[in-house]
Amino acid sequence: MRALCAIVVLIMVWTGNAVASSPVLFAQISPAVFAVLEPALMLQPPRRPTELDYLTPFRQRLVDVAERDYMAGLAVAVIEYGEPVLVFTAGEEAVGSGRPITDRTLFRAASVSKGMTGTLMALLDHEGRLSLLESVPRELLPLPSGRTATVEQVLAQRTGLVPHALDRQMEAGVALYDLRNRFRTQRSVCRPGTCYSYQNVTYASLETMGAQAAGLPFEQAMRAWLFERVGMEDATIGVDDLVTAQSWARPHRRRERVNGLPVAGNPESAYDTTVAAAGVNVSLRDMIAYARAQLGASQRLPADVIERVQTSQGGTPDQTRRLYRLADRIDSTGYGLGWRTYEWNGRQLLTHSGYLSGYGAQIYMEPATGFAYVGLWNADGDAPWWLFPTLMDLRTGDGPGDWIDQLDE
């Protein structure tokens, strides 16, 4: 009976117009279905169907954002109890192209890639291929003063380096080999493992270690160990694989607008140098599969791997102070293995955002309830970033959900 109900829910979600360019809302699911599915998925407590009414006003907010003149394409999904209850796609791969965004269109995940790298390394640790507690060799990450950091410390942004070390040099086109040698002369703000300092270039050291442990090039290791395992059928790594996909979203950058309107640009980025930090390409369907795996709903990741990557390795007070408008909602923040942790009005959330010029990506999860939000878009603009706070206000009643309206005041 449980298996039958699970099949029914999946059919409800993935058939019909779920891949069309117009939004689709699946909010009216039988209480009996939830009652049977809940113990099978180990997600509790059940949410009554009437409590999914928040999806109706949220759907309208999605339409409002998608129709803004600076937007190109938008793809969003909401998950409750480990299953999609809303799947929305709108816009085009490139403005004026006539090619609609679907749930199979590839976008750049940007820094959302970090959690995927963390999960890959935790899987390799789980299988005894490497240890997260082993030090990264100095030829890969020569920290100042002869120091070393463990794999876990690199993933958790606790190398002790000044935040964003060598990012500007990477953006200026300095080769990875030269960047690596420059770590020796970078300023430290603490000893490794004792404070949080966000990095991108340090993640490149994990590509070599992951490849050696898996016995495959890093890109192939990511596909074999993570993408295929969790059902991310469209996911690729790097700009070359992006542009050869059947459907991929072109970036629309603020600085490249013509008469105020978005124009498709080149997807290449300096951050292609550090694929472990920002190089994954994903579709909305991939993000749904990834979120379900991290929630434990699809049972495709070992429980100890999920716990390892999602557990905060320490607070991120600087991040908390920079939340500005969200300060009334978020009490504290931390960082796990490529995942941010938020205490959102008493709710424990996991999240990460990603930005590359012309692209945005977000994922939020509440593991205790099986809830998740995932969003992808291919234009520069403020409104998409405020969709999740809007969703949370509507879902929890913590506020009026007028975050996007405030942008126009």
C-alpha cells in the first residue's frame, strides 16, 4: 500500500504539464496519502492539505517576478514531505529565442556546487577512499607559516585565510597553478579550524584529492559518485558541457542590457577554474533530485553522509551580521561541508546560494519536515533572491510576504 501511494504521488507530480513553461501547482493531495507516506519517508509531522494553501499566493509571486522586464528565465520547485508540490518554469533560454525554459534546461549552479563537492567527498570518506580528517597536501594548498588544513576544514570554510583569498586574481585570469603558489603569502585571520572565512580557490585543492580517491577525473567522479547516485540525470560540469546541452539557459547580465532590456551573453566565467567551488550545471529536475536525496526522502544517500555534510562546523557571525533585512527572521548562522545552516525563527534550515554574472541559484531545506525550495534563473536582478523569504512568510505566517513589494518602494 505504501509503495502504491508513493507511485500515485509521483505520478501526480511528474505528469501532465509539469515540464511546460507555465507554472504547475500540486497542492491538493489526499490526507490518506500523507498518512501512509509519512512513516515510509520518516518525515513528520504530516501537513494537512489545507496548510498547502500558501502555494496559491506564492505561485502568483513567481509569475510577478518572471514577468519583470529584466528577467529571462526562471525555474522553481517547492518540496513538502520529500515530494514536489509545486513545479514552476517560465521565460526563455535567451530572450527572444522562442525556446522555453523547462525542468530539463541547464543553468549554472555557481556556489551551490560546494555542497555537491562536500557530498562527494563525504561519500568517498564513507567508502574508505579517503578521510575527511586527513590534511590536504601542501603542494595542493600551501597555507602560510607552513600550516595545513584538513579536507573537512576546506569544505567547511575554516582554512584560516583572509576571506575570498585570491578571488580577484582568479577573476583577472591568473592560472590555477600560479594561484596555488600564492597561498603561501596570503594573510591569515586565524589558525585552520578555528574560525570561518569564506573561500573559492581553496576548493580547487579538493579536485585532485577527490579524483585520486575515486580513481577518475574529478568531473567523472562527480557524475559517477553523486549525479548518477541521486538521479541528477541532466547535471554536468563546466561551460563546455553546458553549451552542448540540448537546452541551456544563456546568461543575461545587467551591464549588457540594451535600452534597459536583457540580452543573452557568453556563459564563460573566471570561476570555471574552480569547478569544485562553482562549476556544476543543473536543471530544475536535478535540483529536485538533489534536495530529495539530502532530505533522505529518496534514500539514495547514506544517513551518516547526510549528517556529516549538514552538520555545522561552527558559527558564521559575519554572515549573520550581513543579513540586513532578514535579521528579524534569522537568529544564527553556521557552515557545514558546503552547506550554510540558518536558525530561522526557531526552524533549522540548510541553504546555499550561488551567483555567476547572469545566473542565480538557491536551495533551502528544512530536514525536520521534508521541506525544500530550489530556484534557478538566468538574469541579473534583485527580485528572484527574495522569493524564498516570501515563501517562508506565506508558509509559516511569520510575516506578510511582501519582500518583493519592498523592492519597488
